[in-house]
Amino acid sequence: MKKSFLILGTLFILLSNLSAQVIVYKDKNFAGKSHSYGEGGFDLSGTIGNKTLSSIKIPSGWKVAVYYSYSDESRPVEFTSDVKDLAKVQLDNKAVFIQIDRVAVIETKSAVIESKVATVSNNTLNAAEALATGKQLTSENGKFILKMQDDGHLCAYKFDNAKQGAFVWGTGVYGFNNAKLVLQNDGSLVVLDGNNKIKWSSKTDAKTNANFKDSKNKPAKLVLENDGSIGLYNATGKKVWSKSK
């Protein structure tokens, strides 16, 4: 029998306007207890309460996906504009828990919205992008994956026949939920928990490491290399930092 578990309903917010906020409401028609959210991972149990979300205000250029499921096969219900009554668009209107699962900045160019969310087939994470829990990067040669595990542990594994293989290396920091890997605008590669607290860092920013006070050394992208290591590259394509164990 396939193992099932209670999945917390999930909210994806893709930002195009950093000053805007998504507002969630306990009652339909944007009424009752409410709370505003920007970029980050959040559990609504401490704000409007679990099992209570009924309507959402969504700024232009943002995307919100809500998960309602008690199994490991959940699929999101996605919205890009205000939702007055979730019960009318969700078959199971007993929708349960909500939390931020993945956040990524998007750019709006005319009528085109370009997502910067890292995909499973991608080996690169650019500045301001996020690799959410359960997501992974795949090396260009297809032999390694970098995975953001649900226990908060960032790990590299061998990848054989489209399956996860032997462990290669990990950060060694874990034991927290709703983690994501982000290459911050200051140049540091960090693993954040659900409250956006740094749990692990490459310490490749100017304030932490004197080697990066020179702006030419500022990391602009992360690459999962063909040997399973990760490298940080500056804007000109020079590797300025690496990790393999």
C-alpha cells in the first residue's frame, strides 16, 4: 500500500513587485481575520489559522497556488488574481493547512511573465532564485543531483537510470521544515528554514568574507558540476567558490 501522509496545504508566491503583498482572509469576500505575506515561507496556523482560508487578494504579477490534500499526490490549485470564495473553485472545500512552499522572483516584460524558478532539469541557480523543498538540480551530464530535502538537508547524490543513487555530500545541517536554497543578492548561498532564518551559508558575501569585498568576485550563479560538486561563479563566468564535501 502506498504510504500516505498529511500534507500541509501550500502557498506559492511568485513575486514581480517586491513592495506588494498577498493578503489571506479567514472569510469569503475578503472579510474576517486577515494577514499579509511577502516573500518567504510561512505557516498560517499562527495568523488566520489552519482550515480557515476562504479568500485571497493577489497583486498583479503574483501567482498563488494552494494545496488541499491528505495524500502525497497533491496538486496545486493556482490563482493569478483575487479569489473571493475558495469554496467555489475547490472541489474539496474542507481545505486544510497552508504554508509557503516555494518562492521565486519573476520578471514582467510587456505581457510576458518569465519565471525564474529552478527546474528539475536545470543545473543552475541564479541570484534571487530559490530551490524549494523536494526540488533538485541535475548536473549537465545527468549523473548527479542536488536536492533540497524535506528535513532541511541540502545533499548531492549520484543519479543513475533516472533514479537517486548513492549519497555524495551534504551540508550536515538539518532537522527543520519548509527549507529552500537561495543564492542571495549579496552573494551568499544559503539554506533558509520556513521562517526565513539562515540555517547554513556559503559565507560568500562582502560582510562575512574579505575575499568578496571586491565586487568582481560577487557570486552571480550556482552550478551543479559534472563531478557532483557545486560552484559559485561571478558575472564574468569565473568560479569564485566551490563545495564538494
